[in-house]
Amino acid sequence: MTAKEYLEQIRTLQIRLEIMRTRKQNLMDALTNVSPNYSDMPHSSTPNVHRMEELICAKIDIDNEITSASLELEKILKMINSLENSVYSFILSERYIKRQPWNKIACEINICQSHVFRYHNEALAEIDTMRANES
């Protein structure tokens, strides 16, 4: 996996975390909904007596998934922030975390877009080196 592919995981992880947090909130709503349901409609002859247990297990599973994805995201972000050149960190943060276009990044640091591309490639090379040393 290239450094660029590695950094593009940030967006995927952010989306996954958002979805998992929504699922967790839905599970919490279901767990805290304890009001009786009065209805004259016919009921199932075999109600799910383990519903609460299933919801609690699902909540624990989603908590574990959230923790895992958060740790993975945190690892990538720490790598970006650990770059010695702050311009490299800024470019990678703006591009992969905030999803900013190249021209906006260039304007923010007051350099031409071709320099941003060059710095970006140099930053990716540093990320590749860091990942190689990590292994």
C-alpha cells in the first residue's frame, strides 16, 4: 500500500466511525426504550425474550469496532503530525483530513500549486519511510 492509499484511509475511517456512532445511538435508544407497548393487535406466539441481551451484545460489539477504528485513525493522524516539516504536515492534514482542494491549500500557505504538489510528494515519501521503519 502506498503512502497516498494509506492516507486516503482517513476518509474511509471517518465515514465508518460516523456510521458506527449512529448505529450505537440507535442501539442506545432501543436499550433505553422500556415503555410498554399497548395494542389490541395480535402478538407473536413466541416473543423474543432475549431482545435486551441481543441489544447489549450488539452495543458491546459496536463499541469495540469504534475503538478499533478510532485507534487506526489516531495512528495515521499521529504519523502526519510527527513529520518534522510543518508545511508537510499542514498539506497532508488539509488534503486528507479536511479534503481541501489543491488551490485552496496553495492559497493558505501562500505558495504556487506546483510547489504544493512537490511538497506533497516529498511528504508522501517521508510517510513511506516512516512506515517502512515501523515494520
